[in-house]
Amino acid sequence: MKKVETSELNERASVLALFCRYLHGISTIIRDFDGLRIYLKINKLNKKECFEKLSLLLGVPSKDIQLYWDEIQKNSKFFKDTHRLGELAIGNYYYDNGFLPFHNILYIIVRSTKPKNIVETGCYVGHSSATILEAINKNDFGHLYTIDLPLYGETVEDGMTYTLPNNQRSGYIIPFYLRKNWTLLEGKAEDLLESLLKKIKKTDIFFHDSLHTYNHMLWEFKTVWPYLENHGILISDDVSWNDAFKDFSMKNKIKPHYIKNLGILYK
């Protein structure tokens, strides 16, 4: 085996470091184009259909839906801040923000309804939480309560792996200026959800994005529904994973609304 000299190793390391800085510069340029990558993902959604559904559901003119959509999509400060926190947390320059079209929909719902209380199960790095909190910040009203069980190491759910970087808490990409309207409760929803609901008495919006098993989703829906305000909104992500959302809406004779993989029930 050929022996590699120390000087040659140092040279290779220097070249690699220069290449990494180059890649970082390119990623920074891309990031600064008002969330270009996010824009490309979002435009895969049929916006006209989305706006029509949200307008009917929320009783808000389509022009206002469009306004809120553009407001979050063009919010370069929000995307830059979340991206930089993600970079710092994982210790490299290749963090992918991971925002998706349904985050825009969450933003629109919160901006349109201006809720006092929002309860969310599931947080992970904090994409949905950050989006909701940005809407609350723009409303200058409301509070988000998040329940999350932080998991470290390899954890698999239905073939998907969810891990938090060591020493990072749930929601680590949430900008610090948004956290004044946020309460994070760490633990299992089974242990924390009902006691939280009893404490705040009512919630205007509930968003499920925790464990996506039939029994757990159905349990969350049943637990939250009595505490949901009249005209409140229950939102569930990944409703196509099982029949829990469909069965709950049918049993309670509630008309379900679907936008992409989000399920929405209006009380």
C-alpha cells in the first residue's frame, strides 16, 4: 500500500476546505433569492384549487388568501433565519430547510382566523411550528402550544427515519424572536395532551403531526374535539397514511376537506 505523506494529506485537506467554502457560497446565493428552492416546491401545488377550497372553508376572499400566500412565500428573512439556525444545529453548510406547500396553508389558516390558542402535536426540527409562529407574529395575537417527544439516534416510523441532532431540542430552527408566543411541552401526547387542554380550556386550532398510526391519530382527534372552539379547526397531516381521519369524520358526521395530504375539519 502506498504511504501518503503528511504534506500530501494537508494539501488534500486544504483543497477540500476550499471546495466546501465554494459550495457554501453557492448555497448562500441560492438561499438569498427569496427562498428559490421553496418557491419551486410550492408551485407544484395547484394554487387555484387550494385558494378556492381555503376561501370557502374560512369564509375569506380569494384575494386575501393570495395575499397571505405571497406574504409567507416572499418572506426571505424568515427562511434565512430558519436556515441559519438549521446550519448551526447540525454543524455544516448543507442543511435543507425542508419547507413544503402545506406550511403555506398552515400560515394562511392562522393569518385568516387569528386564533387565540393553537395546539400542535409533533414538532421535530420545527418547520410547522415556525410557520405557525410567524403567522402569530404577523397577527400580533395568539399562542402556540406544542407537544413533542424528542428522539435521538435512529428512530423509524413506517419506513421513515426521524432524528434530532445531539444536544438539540425540538424546534431548533425556530427563530428566537418568535418563541415569545410559544410553549413547548416535551413528552408523549398521551401523557400531556388532555392535561394541556384542560388547562387552556379551549383551543381554536388543533394540528396533528405526531405519531401517524391509526390508533394514535384517532385518539388525538377524539381527545381534542370536545375542547375545540365552535367554528374551530382540526388539521391533520399525512391523512393518507391510514383511515383514522376518514373514520373520525364519518362517525361524527363532519364534512372532511382535503388539500394535498392535509385533512381539515371545521367544527
